[in-house]
Amino acid sequence: MGKTLFDKVWEAHTVRELPNGMTQLLIGTHLIHEVTSPQAFGMLRDLKLPVLYPQRTFATVDHIVPTDEREEPFSDSLADAMIKELRKNCADAGIRFFDIASGKQGIVHIVGPEQGITQPGTTIACGDSHTSTHGAFGAIAFGIGTSQVRDVLATQTMALRKPKVRRIEVHGRLAPGVYAKDVILHIIRRLGVNGGLGYAYEYAGSTFDNFTQEERMTVCNMSIEGGARVGYVNPDQTTFDYLRGRPYAPAQGDYEAAVARWKSFASDPDAPYDDLVKYDASDIAPTVTWGINPGQAIFIGENIPAPGELQEKDRSTAEEAYAHMKLRPGRPIKGTKIDVAFLGSCTNGRLSDLQEVAKYLQGKKIKSGVKAIVVPGSQGVAALAESMGLAEIFREAGFEWRGAGCSMCLAMNPDKLIGDQLCASSSNRNFKGRQGSPTGRTILMSPLMVAAAAVTGEISDAREIFGLS
């Protein structure tokens, strides 16, 4: 009987089985940032332990870094202290740090892939829940807590309980105006925000076969929003072509041998799965959230569900969502006025996201009164976008072009909602207070849908606004 990629990678990195039933797992690559690492380094100092394999850890600054001011000291004293602490810890331990002055700084889940650090058949850990992004390369990537960051720094291992594996197949081609973001929102809507608890998700099917590497990253990024511990796609030629020539990828003379090794980790045709679900790509339309978790989502042409249309277990959360979002059940989501449009995040802050929006945004203007910002996911993305003229297209339309960082995805930097502002966002979470104001409201959608909302000043169907058919 064959094996899944998950089983192969897990077995290849198993150090030993622990008496409590957990596995001590070797972590091949460790990614850190300024928020969850300071306490871990402090614990190491208290224990008088060094970083065991500093060459396996890479650092960047993303969560707290301002996107509209890059000069230091930062006006936020806590943010300024955090970047200084990260610099010190990396220098003391000999860890490679992609600092602001490096030209390689950015969101950790964008920097890792673009530098070629993320590779198939490996285990990856980071003190951030969206580490599942790296599974798009055929890696097993875990988001971890601060104590586990300490464990990986000290031992290059961590204790984990092995999850089951669910294969999620999507077949067919997406219609114009439907994107990878719509696919993952649809999956979470159907399976639920707790549907993946205890599972790793393997994404497969002809839709994923035809996805670009960056589209696969978008889907894997939000696996955690569906409750899954891990999300991954089997590596193929798309993966290998993406990694070729990147700074930390195998050198050209060794590349074909690396590809042969990577291919060996792909799931076998006869691999068994604990569960299997299938979706048809033609059934998926542009999708937006209406509530306070990513599972509360509908197609743009649908009405906000009434309590009676929902399962009984979901009704209390729905009532909370109606009140917070100030939306009425049974009414269309389309036409809802917005105040802010945010294009960025580790979900949709990559070059291809910006290219797709710029293609349709050219010659258009954002609606008066809408605050619209574009935040490239990394300095590398920003430099490429600027060299291609994309930044100028966004500026001419009325968007603010910002520096790289997590920005308005979360409230750890100056980019925040005010009062009950409603934000059309390409990010990954629409929780209460996620964007900085306890009464702020977030509607998740694809980057092009964000652009459509910015242009019209309301939640709109991008297919209509930009003439897609």
C-alpha cells in the first residue's frame, strides 16, 4: 500500500515516539519573526542553552513594522523595542536576519518561498498560525507557540501528535473572476471552521494542478482557518520551476538531483486517506464573508443567510455576527458600503495578486471617501511591482502604496480600522477586533473583489465592474 506525502515526510523526520503517544519530530527549517521569538530567546538564556543549529533558522520582521514610515526609531516604542531585540538575538545566535535594510524583508510566509528557503519534503515551523502557507511546496509546515519556538531553537525538534489526512479535490477550471481565494473560502464554508480539527489537508485535483505556485500558497495559507493543522499540495513541475535559481535553493549543478528527491515525497497513487471530499470548480463563484469567522461566507450574488437556513449549532454565532457587522439576514451582501480597502497580507500580497488587480484597475479611480492601501508582501515583491509600473497604476487609481509588512491584516502596527469602519480585505481573518478596532468590521474577499469595492465604494461583483465573462 502506498503512502501520502504527509506520511513520508513525517516518517523521514521522526526522531522517536514518546511515551505519551506524541512524536519527537526534527524540524528542518525554522522561521522566526519579532513577535513570538523574544520570549523564546529569553527562556534559552535562563536555561543557559545555545541555539543548536542557527543555520536552520531564518528571521524577518513583519507584524509590527510600520508600512508608512521606515525610519527608526519607530514612533511606537514597543515596535521599536521588538525589532531591536530581534536584531540582538539574531546577531548573538548567528541567525540570518532579513532586516529592513537588507532589501529582502517582508512577511515571513512570503520571504521564505521567494528566497527558496521553503522546499519540498521538509518540515517547517514558525511561531505564526499561517505557516501552513509553505505546504504549497510539498512541505509539512506547522504554526507553533512560543514554548515550541524555544524547543526548536534549543533542540531543532518538537513534540507533535500526528494528525489524520483528508484529501480535498477540486476539479475543473475556475470561471473568469474566480480565484484561489474563492476556492479556499468555499472549502471553509462547506467544511466549517472546525472541520479540519485533527487533520492535515492534502489539496489535489485538476484545479490545483493548473494553479500557479502562488495560487497554491493562497489556499494552503488559510488551511488553519478551516481548523486543519497543515495544508499541502504535492510538488510538481510548477513547484520545481518556481524554486529554480532562488538564493537558497540547491545550486544549478545539484538541482536535478534535488528534484528527483523532492518527487519521491509526492503521495503515491494508491495512498490511503482518512477522508476524501470533492468539489467542482465550476460551482464556485466570487465569495465574500458576511460574519465574524471565515466560514461565514457566501457567493457575491447570494443573500446573507437567515438563522433558519443555518444549522442549529451555528445560529448563536450568526446572531452575534449580524449584530457586530450591522447586516440584516435575508438581504444581499452586494451593495454594502465600505470605508477601507486593504490589498495585501500573507494570503494575497504577492506579485501575481498585484499584477492581476493592476490589469483591471488601470484607468479607474477609487470612490471618493474610501481609504485604499496596497501593501506588498515583501521588499522583493515591492521592487518587482515598482519596476513593472504596477505601483504607479495603484497610485493613479487613488491607492496608497506602502512598505512591506503584515499591515492591516492584524492590529500590531499603525494600520488599523477606526470605530466601526468596514474594510474590504484580501487578508485571512475577519474576527472581531482583528483589524484594530473592537467595533471595526472586516469582509474577506479576493484581491480583485477588493479593487471592485474600492472603485464602487461598496461590496461589488468584480466580474460586472471589470467586464469579466
